[in-house]
Amino acid sequence: MARTVLPSGLRIVTEEEKSVRSAAFGIWVNVGSRDESNSTAGASHFLEHLLFKGTKKRSSLEISSSIEAVGGETNAFTSKEYTCFYARVIDKDLPLAVDVISDLITSSVVRAEDVEAERKVVLEEIAMRDDDPSDLIHDLFLEKYYGDTPLGRPILGSVNSIKNMSRNTVFNYYKNRYKPEDLVVAVAGNVKHKKVVQLVEEALSKDEFLDQPKKEFKVRTSAQVKVVGRGKVTLLDKKTEQAHIVYGVPGVAREDKSRFALSVLSSAIGGGMSSRLFQEIREKRGLAYSTYAYSQQFAGSGVLSFYVGCKPDKAEESIKIIQSILYDIAENGLTQEEIERAKGAVSGALVLSQEDTGSRMTRIGKSELVYGQILSFDEILREVANVTPEQIKEIAHKTLPTSPTLAVVGPFRSRSKFERLIS
């Protein structure tokens, strides 16, 4: 792994892998839905769409066709705390990928007519989310857990915020937030670091982008975030064939070193077919097809959540089983067999996930942006291997039996029975 910081504050990180013939190029921007106000809710994601609509040099069709013409792929995604634009191509076509993606970052025009066209697309995306309760439930949970705050609001924004967002609002958001010191360029594959730096400097020098007044990059930090939804239930009464449930408790913030112990704990509880959730809810009782655990970590906050989709008349039983599992682990910890199995699952999944250049680019780009450093494979695997039963029991005792937040989507007129379950 190699790293260069340009005079502008832009960071470039690369990981060379000579055994492949591809290269993945990504530009990570230190802005996400957490950075929005009520009036700009959804702006980061809206802008992600709009930057593909055209630049001073390329039309929307030319942006997509230039990469597809060489067999590559390009896309983008937005999260609570960052946005990423990327392309994956054959190694010889890396200069093209660098030029195209950099063009989006420096020279997008954000035309008024494109804003109007893409507004409809984003509203359709919100409608699609609303029609899929297994997707919607996770947004509803975070809205209840964090309340009407930047972390609680959906990444997509709301129908009202998207309808009312003007072209000037989005364009100013773009110009104010996309600065060199807030960018990380990440490249993985059959590449040479020195050549990548040269290509990036040439591409990002357009429109004097790198000539802006230098500001030192800063890793996003936050004081502990207030959680307002502990011990509360949010219910969306919807005529569905299944009840969709997310039961969540406090996790750990991104910067917390106990995140490795939490990853092992989460895997043991709901990380696969051998996990307790899967065994108790699906294998032994046949209550659900899908059930799992997942953790989310942000600067200053985190949450550990458990999902189950089941018949509405099995919702209460499923929640009681989740509670029983959590209380037992909080009191007695995990067995040594569960710990070793979960460690293997976490480590193996990490290694297997890095079999392609796109995943490697994501790992180094995200790590540089959110941590300011990149742990090697061996360092991460060592951290997971060094997790002790005592550490797992400590974090389980600290988080699992605490007052939960519960989100439910299904054909239920009253939430009182769910409130009684978690009171």
C-alpha cells in the first residue's frame, strides 16, 4: 500500500496487485446525509445522481458509454458520512477511468433541466423504498433511534425536501462540499503508485480544482451522539404478508477499539446459518425465512440491530426469542466454540471479500477517509484473532440487556403490545 498527500490536501492511496488485469478507481468524498440540514435533506444523494448528468466536457451518455465501451463499469453510492464515485476497468484503461470520474468531481454543470429530470428519479427511488418494507424498516428504525437529527434522517431525504430543493441549493452544496482536502482517491489493481499520482494530478487540475486555498484534511470526529429512541417503539401499520422487525441496542462508535469484539459478537448472534438467531428462529421453530444481526458505526455513535421477517402472528414470539438470546449472552457470554466459529467467519469473510479490485479499493479508500489510516490485512486479522471471551462478555453485558428501540412494519393497528414487550 502506498500513500501520497498532495499540496492541496488531496490524499491518494493505492494497493498494487500484479496478479490481476483490472484496476478499480474511486474518489471518496467526506460528505453524506449526516452533513445536511432539514432543508437540504437528501442533497448528498441527489447530487450523486446529478454529477452523472453531464460535465463541461461530456454528456450523460458520453460519461456512461466511455466506460462501457471498454467493458468497464461505473457507479456511485451515498452513505450517512461519505459519498463514493468509482469505475472498474482493465488495467490499460485506468487513464480513462481517472479522467471520467475526475471530470464528475471537478466540472459537473448541474443544469436546471437535469435537476428537474433527476428529481423525478429520486422520488421514484423513495417510492420504491417505501414499497419494500424489508428495506424501509431500517430507515424507520434509525429515525426512531436518533430522532429528527442528521443521523436519524434517511439518506434519500424526504418527498418534501427533494420536491423543494432548488438547482442553486444543490449546486452550492456541490461547490462548498467537494474540496480537495475532503477527498480521498483510492486505486487498487495492476497499477503503479507513481503513475496513479501523475494521472490524478493531471485530471483533477481541471477548472483549477487543486488550486483552491489549502486546508488540512481532518478525520470526521464527533462527541457522543444523543440517542432519543431508547425504550421506544415505532410502528407503520401496513397491509403486508410479513411483519418486518428491527430490534436495536447501542453499539460502539467507529473509533472505539472494541469494534472488533463487537464484530465477533454480532457474527455469533446473527451472522450466518450457525448463529443463534438463525438456529433459534428459523431452524428450530421455522418462524422466519430471513433473520440476521448487523452493526452500524458512525463517528461518535453506533448501533447493533437484529432483523426478522415473519408472519404477523409470530411477531411477538420472534421478539421474545431475540430478547431471550440477548439476555442469555449478556449474562453468560458465548461458548468457546461460538467465539472461534465467529472469529473464523469474520476473518474469512474479510479475506474472501478482497478477491476483486473493487473491494480492495473500497477497503483502502474508506479506511483512509474515516480513520485516516489503513490497517493491513494482517493487522485486521490479528485484531480479530486477539479478541478474548472476556472482551466479548464485557461488551455483551454493556449493550445487549439495555433498553432497546423497536421498529415494526406490518398489519398492526396498535403498538401497545410491542411497547409492553420492551418495557
